[in-house]
Amino acid sequence: MSELTLTHGRRIVQGLFLALFLFLFIQTESKGADELGWPVKLFLDFDPLIVLTTFLASHRVEGLFWLSFILVGLTLLLGRVFCGWVCPLGTLNNLAGSLRKKRPRAPGPGWFRVKYSLLVGLLASSLFGVQLAGILDPLSLTIRSFSLALYPAMSYAVTSLFDAVYRLNLPLVTPVSEALYALLKKTLLPFQQPWFAQGTFIGLLFLGVLALNLVQRRFWCRFLCPLGALLGLLSRWSVLRRSVSEECDSCGACAGVCQADALPAGKETWRASECLVCNNCDDICPSNAVRFGLLKGQSTGGLDLGRRNVMASFFAGAFAVPLLRISPLARPRMSDARLIRPPGALEEAAFLQSCVRCGECMKVCITGGLQPALLEAGLEGLWTPVLVPRIGYCEFNCTLCGQVCPTGAIRRLPLEEKQRVRLGHAAIDRGRCLPFAHATPCIVCEETCPTPKKAIWLEEVTVRDRAGKSVRLQQPHVDLTTCIGCGACEKHCPVVGQPAITVTIAGESRSQEHQLLLQDPAGPAPPGI
Amino acid sequence: MKRRDFLKWTAVSSAGLALPGSLPVLGRIAQAARGPDLVVARGTPTPQVVRAALDALGGMKRFVARGDVVILKPNIGWDRNPQYAATTNPEVVGTLATLCFEAGAKKVRIFDNTVNDARRCYRQSGIADAAAAAGAEMVVMDGRKYRDVRINGTALKSWPLYGEIFEADKLINVPIAKTHSLSGLTLAMKNWMGVMGGVRFRVHQRLDESLADLCRVIKPTLTVLDAVRILTANGPTGGDLSDVKRLDTVVAGVDQVAVDAFGTTLFGMKPEDIGHVRLAAQAGLGVMDLSKLQIKRISV
């Protein structure tokens, strides 16, 4: 392999895009300013599946949606080059696939059609208002898995290693390892160890996707990827075509190296919709019979999905809508008390129609409080972000989650507006609160309350302890007109286990039905769209 | 106690014993040679006020020797800009760092165990920039470096404290003056909560005693109280400019209890109004009786 082939070029490009992807991923973290300085959600902006399904479900498009037209145009021109040359999950699948030494199996006859069925199902459900594409979208899937599982696990492993060397306190070794650790902290490691509910599960799912490469290389890309399916549909009209000249002696070498189910071996069978334009068939052909060129050669081997299949997928996707919506949790005033959404989140129905569960907001959340929902919002809300104040509160001066959301499910609010958004209200549990229940002074909730006029106020009272002794202390109260439900009080409450002050969705700005007060002297909260 | 100090002390006390009744006089003479107990400097610009305060106290060279590693401990607990007076004024911190370097310090390290996110606090307080401009290191505190310290106090028997403050050559406390709903005020002594590890919000149950207890084991070389802006309500977090009062004042001294005692007067209070100041003075950890202190007031 001395001469530089197109395959080499492709691998270099894949490496560069993976590096860019990882770089932007690492930059999805605060450095103390309220801007990140990098377009960290760039890959998601280019994703036409996310733009299309979000538009179908919510009838809205977000800021940089037009970038996805570039990918559509590129695919119309050159086919699924995104899959073969750009997609970070595709590249990771390539890497994982290299662990499989055996030649590829003969492709199952219709397996490649599965992804089209998934795509049709996802489009159908989004058409009727349920946005599920993010669960399977490869970019969303990868960012979510990295954010919530792989990166935290990597951080944990590396930190544990350096901690062990630090504790051993070895001469010469520990100073070097500490210097290296400091360097890693500045570059690759997160500022603090992230902890995510379901991290283990989400990580296992992703490793499962990679492990499928042992069954068949690029199993995900061939059979499951709905973005690949969408780009495959567009590729049918691509002007980049593959031709096979008369020199072909049907040796079948190309069939063994094809990364997808594009059937390169037969002269008439090549499927443009499946071809990842990886150029393996061109490079390996001993007779140099394969050519990729613009508008030369036959257009396509066709893509017959079968009307029944398409109809079945469509109805399955459509039926998912009522099936998911019969949960009471999706109804106003019946929702989970702890379904605290990030500041700027749309009203719940609209939020669910827009959120693609990419995990960007959870990755960027400065306190780590944004966590993936399990069933708090019903199955429809799986992996959407929920603020869990005990893990991390909403930082008063931070607007990062709204900045990184690719679909506007969390609106990007000016700081002043964000500071007035109520995520809910705090409420005190007098049975657990130290000054109320135990005649013991404590003002931590009041101390950490960030609103300029503190939403927690203290009443000076005299109480008696068990011995009958008078104790002068201050008892906290929540002022509903100033409390924004950020959860700083709940986070810092010294009562272990179930804290003595907790935030619930009561009063959250984004829902008319969830308002608590008839009249709000602080003026109307910013409307949730 | 170093040998030289011991000899000096022995000389002074034997002189006192030799001349009964003259000890306070001699003490005052010895003190006058060292400089006043407290310097209260007022004016603008802030860096010059800080310099003047240190000069009046005998210069930074009195506290920092060539090659020293110095720790500056400002209050950076909250994610606020300097004008809200929730965090120590960055010019005060920056000028102190510069003065340390001028006195020959090898390294100046600055940190606080913040309540809000450290990245935001360091940056939004302006202290990260001030540190960088002065050539000081802004250190994110390392969870592994807290160690249990025997305190033997009335409320705290032992507590995890940040090891570096005991290892450094010199430790300078740079608090800001603010209100606090439980301790009344947060000044110098309360600023040591920023080197506490563990579940430090538990100490609020016996806060005054705990703060006095911290002063049993944390003995700063110098304390510089920032009262350029003070926060008069809604402390310690603030957030409303109408709660901020501009005093353009810096209070410097060696006795941290004395600094806090004077600090109470900035809010129209008396030292004994603040529980932890009273307790610390009673425990002999410093002087709160302002009439017994030599206070030098200067204007810039």
C-alpha cells in the first residue's frame, strides 16, 4: 500500500472530523464566562433529520437550521459521503469494525431496509407531534452517550489512577504524575467529575452499538441509522455515480470490502442509496474497473422498500403518538412534581416536540444538575433534561443550556430574562428543617439564595428545646413572588437524605396551568411560548 | 516563637518586671517601633490606598521575605461582579499580590472554596484577571488536599481544612465586609470558612463558636479587610446595587480579631454586637477593645 489511495484520503478526513467532533465536545464546558467561544453544537446544526423531525413535530425551526441544507445539497451531489467520510459514529464504527477480522457475512437480504422503516416510523410520529428521532439520530446518540457515559467514565478512570499515585506519594513518580494530571485537567479532563443518572445504561447501549460491528462491520450504518436512511433516500438522485468497465472479471473482491450493503459486485446491482462512497471497491479492484464519476454510469440499482413495509412503518410510528400520550404525566397539573425543566424550556408539550435528547445541555450544565429523565415525563420524555437540584442547582448568572440547545427546546434567553424565569418554587419541610423541628439554628437556604432580594426570609422567633430552655433563632420562609426555583437552597440544605427545602414545579413560568398565585406582585413571569 | 522573638520578649518582660508599672508604657513604645495595630486607609484609587495601608503598617517587607510562597485568601464565594460587593475587590487582591512580589515573594497563590461554581466566581469577581495581571496563580482548590486538623475548640474538635494554608510560608487573609443573617457580619474570621472542607454548612448550628474555633488554628501573617464597597443588606450574596455602600476603605492589621472589631464600626455596630468577635476576644485570640488598639487612620 505504498501509493496514496482515496481510502487513505478518506481515513484522514474521517480522523479530522472525529477530532473536530471531540474538540467541540470538550469545549462544551464553561470556563467562567457566559459564552463558550466555540460553535459546540455544529454537527447537530448540520443534521437534516433533526431539523426535519423537529419541524414536523413542532412546526418550528431554530437559528442555524439552514446549515442542514448544506448536507442535503452535498448528499444530492455526492451521495452518502457524510456517512462514509464525516459522521463521527460512522468513524467509530469503522474503528470498532476493525476488531472483526473475519470477512463480512453475506448481507441479509432485506436487513438494510430496517433503517428505512425506522425513518418512516420516526417521520410519522413527528408528523403527529412526537419527536423521537433524537433517540436514534447518530449525532444525538453519540453526543448523548459521550456526555452522559463515556466521558464521565473516562474522567473517573483517569482521575482514580492519578489519585492512586498521589496517595502513594512516591518520590519522583508522583510529582511527574501530578504535573501530567494538571495538564490533563487543563485540556482533556472535565473541570469536575460528571455524575449522570442512567450513565451506566446509556453507556452500555452505546457500547452495544459499537459491539454490533463484531456481527457485521458498520452494522448500525447498514441496518439501523435513520439519518443514513434519510441521506440514502436523497442519494438516489445523486450525480456521483459508480461505473464498472468491461475489465471487470467478477472476481468479487469489492464485495468483501464494501462498508455497506451496496452490492458493488454486480454490474447492474449497485445501490446508490446504500453506498457510503468509501472507495474501498475502487481501491481494491485488481482490474481497476471501478470508477466514481459525475453523471457517468447508471443512476441506481433502485430502492424498493415495499409499499406494505412503508405503510406498516408509518402506522406504527403514528400509533406511537396516542400510545405515548395516554400517560397522565404529559398532562398539565398531573405532571411529576419534580419535572423541573431547564430555564427557558418551552411549555411541556412544545418542549417534548423539540427536544432531541442530544445531551448538550446536560454536558454544559455548570453544576451538573441537568440529568436525563427516565419516566418523569412519561416514556415520551425519555432522556430529556430535568434539573435535579440535589445534584446541582441552576446557577443564577448562567445561560449556557439555552445556548447549546440545537432545536430551541430550551430558548436562548438574555441573562436578565433568564434570571426571572421560575423553574418552580421552593417549599420548606417543617418536619425536617432544623430551626422548625429541632430548635437548632441554621440559615443556609437563606444564605445561598441568589435573588437580589432574597426569596427566603427569616423570622426571628423564640422556641423551646426538649429541656424547656428558650432558644432564640431564625426560621426560614419562602417568598413566592421572588423565588425562581433555582434549587440553590435545596442543594445546600444540610439536612441529609431528603432535604428540608425542596423545589417543585409549582409556579413554573412556562406553564399557565402551573401558576400558584392569583396575582403576582412581581409582575407576570416571562411567558413560556 | 522564633529565638529572636523569644529573646525580645524576655528582654521586654524582664525590663517590665524590673520597673513595676511601666510595662504598658514599654509595650507601647515597642509597638510604636513596629507600627500601629491597625491601619485604616481611605481614598482612591484603590491600589494606592492598599499600598498606603501596607506602608503605614511597616511595609510588605515586614511580612513577606524573599523566596516566600504566599497565599492570599480573598472571599470569592459567589458568582458576582465586583460592583455588587459580594466578593473581595479585585484591585485590593491584585495590589497585594504585586506588593508580595515586590517584597520578594517567589509565588503568590490565590484561592477560595467557593459556594457557586469556582470557574464563574474566579472570573466574574475580576480576581482571576487581577491575579493574572499581577503574575499570581489562581488555584482551583483540590479536594484531595484537605486534611483533618485538631482544633480542640468549643464547637469544633477537628475539621478538614485546606492543607496548603499551613504549608505556605505566609498567609494573608483578604476578606470583604458584608452582612450575614446568622453571624451578623462576615469579615475576616468568617472568611476562613473558605478553607473548610467537609459539610461546612453544618457549622451554622453553632456558627459563632465555630468561627472563633477556626481562629485557634488559623493564624494569618496579615489581614487586609476590603471595605472599598461594603454590602449592607441581602448578604452574603447580594445582587442589588442599592444594598452596596462605597467606603473606599481598607483596614489592615496583624490581629484578625482586631480587624473584625474595627470592621463592625463600618456598619455602625460595636465589636461586641458580633458574636464570633466577642467569643474570639474572650478566648484570648485577639483584641476587640478598640480603645486598647493603636489605630492609624490615613487618607489618600
